Amino acid sequence: MTASDIVQKLWNLCDVLRDDGINYSDYVTELVLLLFLKMEHENRDAGVMNHHAIPEGCRWPDISSKSGISLMIHYRQTLLDLSKSDDPLIAAIYADAQTRMREPRHLEQLIRALDQIDWFSAREDGLGDLYEGLLEKNASETKSGAGQYFTPRPLINCMVRCMDPKPGEIIQDPAAGTAGFLIAADRHIKDATDELFALPVAQQEFQRRRAFTGIELVPGTRRLALMNCLLHNMEGDAEGVVHLGNALGQAGRNLPDADLILANPPFGTSKGGEASITRDDLTFRTSNKQLAFLQHIYRGLKPGGRAAVVLPDNVLFEAGAGTDIRRDLMEKCTLHTLLRLPTGIFYAHGVKTNVLFFTRGTVENPRQEEGCTKKVWVYDLRTNMPAFGKRTPFGETHLAPFESVYAMQPRKEGEWSFGAEEAEATENCINEGVDQDLRTSRWRSFDREWIREKKGDSLDITWLKDSDSVDAENLPDPDVLAAEAMAELTEALRELDGLMEALGKGDEAAVQKKLLAEVLGMGDL
């Protein structure tokens, strides 16, 4: 049974709880409280989880052996007891946990169904994959969205392989989610060290308790991250691998400098504007969360430290503080690679994203603070690519050509995967004097001087045009097209708002925003 099969079975169980008035979103939370007990039992029996055991009386067999009202009473008491556990990690996982189920037969039916699932593959893939699968179901079937955007597993694995994390490094994710990046980095290191047995005992201890650190703002998501890490034998410090807090607040400021940062910061603008970004150590003030995260990340690297970060297109071209931050990044770091991702690979259709790869300082001088970036290599994995989604899933094969040229030393321009040679080249300065074949290559390099003089420090670099001939059968669903159009309009309005502020016309902009809010029935924006 594959992990996706298990996700479908778990999702189907939601119908059990409908009569208890539990909706899809609440169901995910309800289910994972039980799932951790079940998987802790499975992993402990298999000998792959030897620490932070669930105390006797609260374990899966203690619950699954009961029925009726005694089961419901025992389960409620179990959640309460675990929230007060002497083990701080277990207490953190079950903090404020409670069930909304009222019918004992529904709880019993859920437990019996969980007992009948073959968990062999789940042990390999981890609880996080199952949870993310459930969230994806929630987003796609309820059309309400999950409120969070989880990084596709193939992209996580690609970024980790490119970054090649090493034993002894401090590895950080300031927007940890369910800890997918940290767990993939841990897996990468364990695969290279015979499950850490090739390391001295002290270093094994470092890997389990101090190598990985993350921050997550949402308590429920952090609960999942702690579960996920523990099921992968990643313990972290007294608060676990993933701390509860805001990386753009004091919690982020207190993080130790890292050798490696992997992250997919949340999309969107801070609802409270600049005021909700409480860091006072960030040089450039902005209400754009991704730009604030980007500052945190390149400032939080040790000399020679490296990072791979997923960021939306607006970070590449936003004016004002955006330009200042990109310029500062390229001064203090070697921004060596930009991967332009195809659309449709995140839940939020229409969001166009990229991965920025950079290193603090330079190879020759990791402590260099000025003029570090000399050349940026760009891989276009967007032009003439399929509309990814349910019918055309995004996978490892789509990233393989990029990884191949990323690892090449010395790097050489030219890569024509996915029919790139059939694409049209744009007729502007970016292709002036460029060899005809290279004009349709997906892999090109651009000097820092060219970016400064021709692009005004914008990194929105494209040289290929999408094909004009559109096959109606390959068009995304209408709701996807509408979401893409709305995302473009939203971004355009935000840019205009920033321009009005810069021109000293903030009052006029406020009137227009109020009018827009009334039209959309959203109250004040």
C-alpha cells in the first residue's frame, strides 16, 4: 500500500465524523492526535524509535482495547495526561489537545479503521507526508485552501541534494511547516553515514539534538513538525527541533547563525503591515514577508554558509525596499543560481515561484561583505512546461536536467530539455549578440554588471517566450485560470499601492483601497 493509498483511506474516514459535526479541517487535526499514538506504537515495536516513549496507560493498545463510553472517557483523559507529560516533547505535542468527537462509536470506528491499515510504507515516508497529503485533499476537495503552502516533495529533495548538507553543520528552517526540509536534510546525512553509525558518539548526539533547528508560527503545524521529527529520531533541544514562534520576531533574532538554511517562507503580505514584523535588526523595512525572510536568511548565515530558498516572483522585481534587499544580498553573498519553477506545483494556483541558491561571502573569502556576486546562473523550468496539477503531477524527472547542470564544474551554458529548442526567444537586449542556439537554452548566465545596468537589479530574467499556439485540451481548469488572473491583479494592485505611497499619495490610495474592500465585501483592507 502506497502512502497515497493510505491518504485516500484516511480521507475517506472523514465521513465517519460528519455526523459529529466535524468538518474537513478539524478532521485533520482530530486524526493526527490518534495517528501519532498509532505510529509511535508501530515504530517502537519495530525498534526504530527508542526515546520519548508514550507512557503506559496512554499507548495505542490501551486505547484500542476499549470500546463504548469507557473508550471515550479514557481517550479524553489520555489527551489531558499527555499534555501534562513529564517529557517536555510529548507535552508540547499534545499541548491543548482535545477531541470534538461526541459519539464513542465514531471514535471506535476510527480506531478500528486505523488498525486495519498496512503501515509499512508509512514508516518509510513518515507522518509528515501523510499529513501533507491530507491537507492537499482538504485544499483541493473543499476548495477552501489549507491556508499554508507545503513544498512539493520532489523540490525539497532536489534542493537538499544541491545543498548537500554535511554532519556537524547547523541547519535551519525559519518557516518550518511540518519540518519537511529538516527531515530531508537529516535523511541525506544519515544515508551518507550509515544511519550516523559512521560518526563518533559525540557527533551522533550533536546530530540528534543540536544540528537542526526550525521555527513555526502555527501551533497545530508545529505539533505535526514535532511528531514528524520524533518519528525520524530527531529530538532537538528541550523545546524540540521546531520551536513555536515568529522568525520575523524575537524568536528569529535569537536563532544561532547557520551553516545551511533551507526554507519556503509563507506567501503573501503581512496582515499587520510592517508593524507585525517586529525584528529591529533587519536593515530594510518592508511589509513583504518574503523580503523580510530573505533578509533574515542571508544575515543568519555563517561566513561561507549557504542557503536555498523558495520565493515568489515579486521578490525578484519588487521596487523600493525590494531593490535594496536584492542589491544587499548580491553584495554580501554569492547569488550563484536562480531556478525559475513552473506554475501549478503549489496549492495556490497562479503563484509563480523560484528557488534562490546563494552562499555568504565568496569561495575565496567567506567573510567578504561587498561585491560578492559576479555572475548569476538562471535555469528556466517554466517556459513551455505543462500545466502541473492532478492530471500532470510535478516530479523528480522534471528537476533532473537542472540538477545535472547545477553540479557541473566548471559550469557551461546550454541545456535544451523539455523541447526548449522549439521555444521562441524574446527580441530584446537579453538576446542581443547571443548565439542562436543559446537563445533557446534553459541554462544561461548573466554578469552582475549586466543585471545592474540593464535590469536595474531586478532578477526577473527571462529570455524565452511561451508558445503562442495553445492546445485547448492542455489548458488548466477554469478555476485555475481565474486564480492565476486574480493573483496577477492582486500583485499589480500591491505594486500600485507601493508606488502611490512612494509618491506621497497614500491618502488617495487609502480611499481606493476602502472602495475596493467595500466592493469585495471584505471590510477595511
